[in-house]
Amino acid sequence: MAEISRRKRIWGWFFFDWASQPYNTLLLTFIFGPYIKELFDDGARAQAAWGYTIGTAGAVIALLAPFLGAMADKGGHRVGWVWVFSVLYVLGASSVWMADPAGFNLILVLFLFGLGVIGMEFATIFTNSMLPDLGTHDEIGGISGSGWAFGYVGGLVSLVLVLFFFAENATGTTLLGRSPVFGLDPTAREGTRFVGPFTAVWYIVFMIPFFLWVREPRDRTSEPLRAAARDAWPELKNTLRLLPRTPSLFAFLASSMLYRDALNGFYVFGGLYAAGVLGWGVIDTGIFGILAVVTAALFAWLGGKADSRFGPKPVIVLCVVVLTTICMAVVFVSRDSVLGFPVPSDSRLPDIMFYAMGAGIGAAGGALQSASRTMMCRQGDPERMTQGFGLYALAGKATSFLAPLSIGVTTDLTGSQQMGIIPLIVLFLLGLVLLKWVKPDGERAACPSSERP
């Protein structure tokens, strides 16, 4: 019975990744992001506005994440906090429906969408902090990888459904060559806009296993909410003050801050980049997304296996090297040339090359995120794991404005989407250098095993 209970808890935890992934896959990357380009006169303006929106949301996350993590470690109720931030997720996703090309309030839509990003990230902090409770030191790498893979499969399934039945191309039909279902009007882009409510409903339905099966450990002590809020700030200040005394954790947070920011830049701007540079529509970008998500799911799972056998650090290093190489290549792919070689204007080679690079980004990105989550478990204090993942979120968002804003500024200054990607190369390289000071198991021998009923 105990083993069944544990298995259910792990699967319930997996379902958060499955339920939440469409916000990244459908909204941030492959459907709504490229659609934003259609609401502007040119791709550069769209890329800049999108960067400012995501960058602002990231700044809010960076400011509040460590405090919320510290408060949750004191007060417990991590599942309750997931409930709270799920409301923001659903609100932000639903707001996409309001982006009617005939007329809408751009500031309101992007504001609500940003709230959804904040809700997704904060909910992720609390679910990630539950990982050490799910298995032993040797098991959590595989659990993390399987969770990421399961989430990517959820993103893939949701993307295929949207492309087949909802999102319309320039001719007003879906990937199946039919009009959007439910009588959605393609001339008003209702099929593409429906991706927002679809994402919200998907999340509501598939979070049911999480809320039914995931519970706090029985031996976890907690304070009343008011007392936890009062005590969280002094403890957080003390943790930050002592952070330089744990150089491995400090180096990992700094490194992940940079390489995750660059990776998110890839995800957030990949579809928009292809739409502006290669002239892709929603369907083309969706096919690109399917390839990327398939490889992400496969390599998140394989990365989890490698993580369990060799540890997360070698996986992280390899993935960052691969992503840096791909980023350098992306700059040299356009409709007129591929890697510096001219191509005819009607050549499919730029599209094929970008498909291949998308698959590589998905593969390396999936394994990198899974291994980074495991590495945080090895680096963090087991008694303050939610605070640790709050710091991890801070590290991921403290400079999260850097990639989108630097892309926005560089794109504005150069007038070129290709040149706008260059800051990502710098971020990846800096993150790679900082990994030199990261110890595989941090300042302690091992991530603690969990005592389970």
C-alpha cells in the first residue's frame, strides 16, 4: 500500500508538468508568440514589445520568488500555494482570446498574459521543491527527467490538437485543411486566439491528479501563515548573507541564471524569429514546434537516465555547449543564405536547417532543464528546499530581463532580428565558464533520501 501511495504521489507530481507545459509550448513559443508579430507592422517591433512584456514579468518573479519560498518553508502548505498561483495561470491564459486583430487593448492583454507567466513560475517553485521528497539521492535524477519528458509529451499533444483543429493558416484552414472547429471564425483569428482558453481548460483538467495525490510529508512542521510571513524575511536575508560561504551553490545559481536566461530567450523568441526572418506562418511554426517538443521529451528522459548514472553536472555542461553552438549557427540562417552560403529565394534549405536546429534546441533544452532541477536538489539545504528553489527562481529571473530586453534593444538598434540573437551567445558562454566552480554534490556529500510511509 505504501508503494502504491508513493507511485501515485510521483505521478501526481508528474501531472503538474503535463498540465502547465502548454503555457510554454502554445503561448510563449509556438502559437501566441508568433501571432503577436501579425499585430504589428514588422517583426522587429513585435520582438521588442514581446521582450519588454516577458522581461517585466521576469523582474516581478525575481523580486518575490525567494521570499515566497522562505515563507513556504516556514509555513508549509506548498500545495495550497500552487492553488493560489494556478488562478493567475488560468487568468493569463484565458486573456489571449481578447487579442482580436480588429481591435483590442494591447496593454491589458499583455498585462494579463504577464500575470499568467508569473503564476506559472511561482507554482513551479513549490512543485519543484517537492522533488527531494519523492525519491532517494540516486532516484531523483530519473524522476526529474521522467517528469520533464511527461510534461513535454503533454505540450506535444496539446500542440498537435491546436494545429489540427484550431489554429488557422493564411488560407483560413488548420493543418488538416479544414476550418477551425466549434464554428470559430478564421477571419477574426478566433482559431488562433482560442489557444488561450484551450490552455486554461487543459490546465484545470490535468491538475486534478496533482491535487488528489500530492500531499505534504507527514513529518513536515509548519508555522501559522502570519508568523511564517514575519519570520521569512529575516531568514532569507541571513541565507543571502551566507551564500558566498557556499561557493558551489553560489556558482551554480550564477551559472544557471545565465544559461537558463539564454535558453528561455531561445524558447520565447524562436517562433517569432522564424516568423520574421523566414516568413513562417502559424502552421510552419507549429511543425517546427512539434519537432522541438518531440526531441525535448525524448532527451529529457534520456538525460534523466544519464543524470542518475553520471550525475547532473556532465549533462548540464554538454547541453550548454550544444546550445551555444546552435545559437551561433542561428545567426547565419536567413531566407537568402545558410551559414554564409547564398541560396535561391525559393530554396527550402533555410527551413530545413531551422527545423534541424529547433530539434537540437529541444533536445539539449529538455535534458538541461531536467538536470538543472536535480542539481538544485544536490546543492540546496534539505531543510529549506522551497527557499532553495525560490533562490533558483531568483537566479532564473534575476537577469531574466537581460535576454528579452537585450534582444529587444539590440534588435531596435540594428533593425535586424538576426543580430538581436547575439546576446544569447554571450549568456551561454558565461554560464559555461561558471560551471567550473560547481561541485557535483555541493557542499555536502549527497542530497538526502526521503523517509516515506
